[in-house]
Amino acid sequence: MAGKVIAVIRVYPKELTENFEPLLNKVQNAIRNSVYELVKWEATDIAFGYKALDIYFLMPEDIERGTEELEELVKSIDEVDNIDVIYVTRIGA
């Protein structure tokens, strides 16, 4: 059985916001029929009141192209300006 990995993706919204719920709903919709699962999120201060969103995704470790498909799904959301993969780690067998 393949292991799982946690991938943390930092999402930079196009607009300043304190309420990330609408963006999170769109992320959930984007990954709905995929192998990715949103397990946690937290707002991260960047600068001058601008906040990004660190989203923790659970995904199979043996997925082809690593996080590339997940990145494309998140980047396809209109409110997203840019993303960075912050961290990827294996969690169990």
C-alpha cells in the first residue's frame, strides 16, 4: 500500500481579505473529484496587512508529477494571484 503525503501550499489571493471562507470553498470545489483532501488551513501574515493562506492537503505519495496537478487546480481559481509549495512530507505507510 502506498503512503500518503501532506503538501502545504501557500495561496496568495488577488485581494486583501480577512475572510478566507469563500476562497476555501472554491478550493474545495476545485479538488472535489480528485485524490486530494483539504485537511487544515491557516492565514499567514505576509506584509502590510496582506495575508496569504497556507492550505494543508493530504494526497497519495505515488501520484505522477508530484504536486503539479494540485498546483494547477488551485491556480485555476479566479481569486488566486499566485501559489507556492511550502512543504511536502510523507506521513506513514
